[in-house]
Amino acid sequence: MRQSSRATPGELDMSNTLQPSPVHPVDEMLAPPKLLALGLQHVLVMYAGAVAVPLIIGRALDLGPQQIAFLINADLFACGIVTLVQSLGFPGVGIRLPVMMGVTFASVGPMLAMIAAGKAGGVPKEQTLNMIYGSVIAAGLFGILISPFISRMIRFFPPIVTGSIILIIGVSLMRIGVNWAAGAPVDTLPSYGDPVHLSVAGFVLLVILGLTKYAKGFLANVAVLMGIIAGSVVAMLIGKMSFEKVAKADWFGIVTPFSFGMPVFDVVSIITMCLVMIVVMIESLGMFLALGTMTGKKLSQDDLTRGLRADGIGTIIGGVFNTFPYTSFSQNVGLVGVTGVRSRWVAVAGGAILLLLGLTPKLAQLVESVPTFVLGGAGIVMFGMVAATGIRILSQVDFAGNRNNLYIVAISLGFGMIPLVAPKFFQYMPKSLGPLLHSGILLTAIMAVLLNLYFNGVKSQAEAEADAAASSHGSE
């Protein structure tokens, strides 16, 4: 007698209970060797930018080589902790996306101004540094308090706004990639644009393009890392990469809190750094939305609040461990677009590597020995991918039926380009507005939001979340 294929209601409930729910690509756990390689790739991409700020601040303060080296290790150590907080996530904090955290360049200008004021007033450099750390800690607390209010701004960020912001992020970052490829941070240095630098950067770019087209599976996903390794081998063969500093560095070093003394809380410095924190969090909001689109992950207001709160907590951690304000590194957003790997566990692996580098000066020096022009070939690819993501988002916008959207994009991008093409455009404006007026990303965000409100009004929270869901679905 043939058995009936129909199960009882209880059996149906049991089968539904036992059936595993699909794992979103963001939460997918990859094999340890893949996690290690992909995490290292993220670290290599962000390393030059991560250590740039402590180098700049340390030299501006006329600190000794050992003190500057300590600032770099402290920065890497804090980078690891904050990246784990953001990508791994803890109750109430962390957006749980493939986010790498690093010191924001938006804080450099105000900190250099504090240093200049300290030198003019004869303030000891350690006291100036502790005043910076006091303002950083206060700004982190401020960031935690305002994170719920910043996250509610998702209604003001439809695709016409987010696409414009992400496009200008990519365009802004291209300047970094181009300077890397030229082998020097500014074009006034004699080594800038050396044909050897350009040739190696071009070689790295060709390796990445070749692997992207012809390699399959995992090898294609680590095309950027392979390009950087290949470029490093070439640089070593032509005598442009040395391991001398690696041999001299210690194997282990501990990063202790408040190594330069207790923080000093100055009201003016705190207000300035809090303004920087607002800039940082608005830029982070745009990057979170970009990652949500790129990974196909719908982000709720609570998700955004947790991510922004991690920025605030990370900044406090930075001030405690002798470093500076932290934010999501946009160059790593580009790497997510290049590799197509959406797992946040890759960022967790990257955070663990950064933590190790912060405790191991010799390993940190090994990564630091990779020449800037080697990273340049990879930077052009990755930063261009950020801009391409913005263009793809803008392709969802109705330009034919609503010509006003053309004005929104045109004017927003025009304002965002001002700091890039005319750095002295706002030189007579109050110095306190520097973090605002010298951030092309923030200028684009403000103009896009205001113009969208002027032409299109504001949508409800439900409509905004529906747009975000449609945008995420379209990216898969």
C-alpha cells in the first residue's frame, strides 16, 4: 500500500523548523585561507592611508623617530579594535558589514591648527598632543549621542542623493590613487611622476586586469592582492623596496593607554573636533548606504545608528590609545566592488591582522615597506569602482521624466569638485568652517539634499526604506 505523501500539520511545522534559513552573503563564513588572503588584501589597501595621519601629526609636532613609530603602531592597534567593533558587531554597536576603519583625514586640518597654535604659544608638544587627545575623546562621546539623529536622515538620501555622494567619493579618492601611482603625496617633490614609478604602477594595473578577466574563483577575487604582490616583487628586483627597516624592528611591542600623559580638555578644540565628527558621520552614512547597495543588504535605521555609534566609540578608543578620530575607509568600499566578496568576516580577518600588526612592529614594518607606487596601480582600480558604483545608482534615477534631477546632480557635483580643483576657493572664509568647506564629499551631500528637497520634497521613512530595499535588490 502506497504511503501518503501528505504530512500532518505537526510534521510540517517540524520540517519548517529544521529547514536552515539561507545565509546572506554578508554573513557567509569563508574558509580560513580565503579569509586570511582577503583580509590581508583589505589591510594592504588601507595601510598607506591608515599610517599617513600619525606620520603627518608626528612630524608636525617634531616628535622623535621612536615616538612616531609608536604613533603608527598605536594607530594600527586601534584600527584593528575598531574594525572588529564595526564588522563583527556587539550589542547596540557595529553595522556588521565588510567595513574597515581608519583615521579620518578630515581631522588633519584642525589638528595641525592646534599644533600651530601650541607652537606659537610655547606650549610643550606633549601637552598639545594631550589636548588633541582630549578633543578626540570628547568628539567620540558627542558622536555617540548624535548617532540616532544622523541615522534618521535616511529619508533625505534617495538614489539621486546617494548616487551623487558615492560618485564624488570615488572622484575624490582618485586623487589619492593617482598620487600613489606617481610615487609621492604631492607633485612638488622631485620623485613625483618618476617613469619607474609609473611603469610599476601600470604593471600592477595590468596584472589586476589580467586576473580579473582570465582567472576564476578565488584567484579572481584576490586580483588586487596578487597585483600588489607582483608589483612588490618587481620593486624589490629593481632596488626600490628594502627590508632594512624590517630587520631592525622589534618583534613585539605593547600599546598602552595615555602613553603621552592624561588628556587635556580644551573647549575650543573640543568644539572644532565635534564639527569634524559631524562631517565624518555624514560621510560614513553615505558609505554605509553604498555598501548596503553593493552587498545587497537592506539597512534599517537601527543598522545605521549602530554603524554611526561605532564611529563614536572608535573615536573614543582612538583618543585613549594615543591616536585620532576613526571612520569607515572608503578605499575598502571600492575593494568590495572589485572583488565582489561581500562577507563581513573578511573585514573581521582584516581587523585581526591590523591588531597583530599593531602589536608586532616588525610585521607592521614589512607591510609599510611596500612602495606607494605599487599601491597606486591598485588604487586607480579600486577608487574608480567607487565612482562606478555611484554612476550605477544614478542610472536608477528618472532623468527623462524629471529634468530637475539633472540640476541636482550637476550642481551637487560642481560644489563637490571645488576643494579638488580650487583648494584656495574658500581661503577667506572663517577657519572654523574648514572641515566643512574643504570636504568635497560633505559639500556634495549638503547640496544634493537641499536641491532634492527643493525640487522633489521629502519622502516618508517607509518610502525611503522601500527605495533602499529596491536599490539593494537591484545590486544582487
